[in-house]
Amino acid sequence: MPVLTSPDIANKFKEKWLAVFPEDQAAGFDAAPLDDSLTSLHWLQNFSILSADPERPSHGCAGPGCPSSQQLLFLKRLGFPRAGTESPSSPPAGDTASAGMPLHPGSPVTSGSDSSTSAGPRFSACAHPASGFPHIPVQASPPAEVDYKTNPKVKPPYSYASLICMAMQASKQPKVTLSTIYNWITENFCYYRHAEPSWQNSIRHNLSLNKCFKKVPRQKDEPGKGGFWQIDPQYADMFVNGIFKRRRMSANHYSGGSGATQRQNKLVQGYHSVQNTCPYLGGKQKHLPSKNIKAIRSTVSPLLAMEANKADFLKGDFDLASVFDDVLSGNCSTFEDLDINTALSSLGCEMEVHGRQHAAGVARWCGDALAQSQHLGQHQSYGYLDLSAASAECPVGMGELHAPQQLHHPLQRHPHLDQDQLLQGQQHLQHFDEAAALFPEQPGEAGLQPWDEIKDEAIPMSLDQGFGLYEGFFTEMQPWERAETYL
DNA sequence: GTGTGTTTATTTCCGT
DNA sequence: ACGGAAATAAACACAC
């Protein structure tokens, strides 16, 4: 199922990839050129840091959430730290903590070394049944493993934010109470069972202060104390003047493979604290002064050159990597935050990209027409746009714009745009399509309305998955920055 | 009273 | 030395 819409892109990717990693030619790329399961990245949707765990038995790893060895290699190439590499220690497999937390978190002592310095290789037990490739060697876990569930003496190397996130993930609920978080932590980390209760204060402090976490007030008819907490699915300040403002990230994330800091390693490769992507700004209401945006962006990501490259962006020099970065970096677990706003705002339109909680009926699936192509076995984008907002500012009807691939893009509703604007929009959306094509929809019901897919159950990548994904991806470096070099 | 939530201040660790 | 991130401690307010 080739999903890269453009064969040229796929071939180009392959060429550059092999130029950099010629060993892959012999390793199977030649025999199985661009494994569909790899190029489609479909599996990536279901990939989680859990499924990447090299110690998981293969029989538990053959599902859609388990990348093949080739895929693991791909992730590894991209800098995904847990793609078959180190596997620090852990709560034991099978304990309740394993649901929503890494099985092998790093220990304070042993996780300081990165994968390059880890012990000798071993073979991944996780291989795609159809990959046809031998198991790839992966790094062994540090010699000393700590069972945090039973060892009361060793403080888990996780930041409080990480603990909170783990608890939230493990709960499988969209929102959790403070006591749920407490319970999960004490249940899974013996240290906190015996520690002074001050850590609970820290948890509360973190919840309040960390922008990552969002409080959901308890309904009046809901009994109990306090509200609920969830990982904030969206950031209202993602767009400033039409420019996507990424959340602040540690510069360490962009310092390359060897730049992973000791602290980061200490805080667990692959499950590093959310603060790096979810800023700990000392106040949820605080917004970064606009005058600092540029400076911040300059330290945040090379991909943020997007702002400076806005003109190029609109000319069609779409930064695919930035799309991935956008999608995978922040809170968005779905692909709802694809940065179409920038381009559209330049067209005099504004579209609000909403979280999945946005009231139904107002928004439309941004790829609403792309859904049509889905029925043709093609692709679909994720996310949805508030076209009511757009239409308010761009009161237009169906235009004559011929969107790529005969699709009816939202832009088609804007016939008053001049040719240049339409062309720009076309180009943008074409790239948007291509980007979206890298994340194909899971098979959906025939006739399913795009809007219907906004339901949580239909979100192709769960919050958990997304969280695990972006956390892993941004732990050590900017894999998509590397990825784009192959395009 | 207890649990929850917010805020401020301080300390520690670490990278630059 | 400096700054950032995180941890820690504490005070306070509020709801149940």
C-alpha cells in the first residue's frame, strides 16, 4: 500500500536514505525496496514507546502497534531513542504500571549513558512477522535494573510531570482525579509509598504550574472533591498572528545525537519529562511576550525557520518536517494541528484549528474532501478546521479552484481569492495532502462522514500513542529534521 | 478537618 | 558564573 502520494518523493527519499545508509541496501532495502509498511508510516500511528520495547516478546509485538525491525531501524535512523535501543529498568512487565508507562525506565544511576555507550547488542524480540528481515541488533539494557514497584529505596528518575502523565496514560481515561494520580504513583512506585507526603504537594504544584496539564472542573452534579486533570490537548497560543508558535523546547533537543544531556538521560530516554514539550512556564496564564517569540524560536528548533520562510512556505516550499514537528511536538495526539493556518491566514482567511473537543457542527474535517479520496483508497488528512470562522472572513462560495487530485479542498470555497492566492493555497494544500498522506487513515467505515471521525474512538492515534510518540521523538533530537533531509 | 488548587520562594542540579 | 529546569517547602484559599 504505497502511501506516499508522489512516487517521486518516495524514490527521492529512498535515494537519499541509501546514500546516507548504504548498508541498508544490503540489509534489505534492495530486496524489498521501500517496504510499504515503512514508507506508508501507517504503522507509525500505532507505534508507541511500549511497542518499541526490545524486551517485549515477539508474540506480543506482532500487532499493528509493533514496528517491524526495518521500521525500528527507520526510527532509529531518525533518532528515535527507544527504537530498539536502550532499555533502562523498570516496573516489571505485567504490572499495572506497564499500562501507560515505559516498561524500562531509566534508573538514576544507569541511564546516564546513552545508547552509544550501552552494553553490547542483543537482538530485538520484536519483529514484524512479515518483514522478512532478521532481527536487528539493539542495545542491551543497563546491567542494573531497578524494580521501582517494590524497591522503596530508589527514587524513580521521573519528573513529577512524567509521573503525572504516566498515571494519566495508565488510567485510560480522558481525565483523572488527583487522587487517581496519587494512587497510581503509590501503587507503582514503592518509593512514594514510603516517602513523606510532600511529594503530593509537588504533584499538585506541578499540575497547577505545568502548562501541559489542564484542569477540568467537576460538574455540579458530580460528587467528589476537586476537579479532573488531563493533558492539555491543545494550546490556545499555538498560533500568534498566524504564525505557529511552537512550545518552548530545550535547546538540547536540537543538539544532535550526542547532545542528549545527562539530565535528559537521567530522566529516561523515551519517556523524558513532558516539560520539554510542554513548557513549565511558571504559570499557565503566562504567555510569552511576542517580542521574545523570535528569540525563542531561534533556540527552539531549526524547523522554526518556518516563520522566516513564510514566503517560501506560501510559494509551495512547504516544510514537511515542520508539519511533523507541529503535529508531533505539542500536545496533539491527532494530526489536528497541521499548520494550515499560516498559509490560509495569508489568504485573508483564518481558520481555527481546534482540539477534538471542539463543538461539533461548527467545524469540518479539514480534509473533508480528502475523505472522498479515502473512499478511493487514497488518503486522508487529520484535523479539522473551523470553516465557520473562515467563511466569516472569507465569505465565499464554491470556487473554480481545481484542487489537487480533483479534491474539493476548503479553498474551493473561496472564489474571491485572486489567482496567486489560489495558487498559493493550492500549493499549500497539495503539500498538505502529501503530508497527510504519510499518515493514512485507518480503514474507516464506508460512508463515514469526516465529521464523525472526530469522535475519540475514531482518532487514529490516541492521546496515549501520540504522547508516547512525540515524547520519544523529541527526547533526543529532531528526527523529522533528519527525516526531511531525505526528502 | 481534610483534600484540593494556587502561588511564591528557595534550593539543587546541570549545561553553557 | 550564570541561567534554566526541576524539586522542595510553605502559605493561603476554597470546597466538601
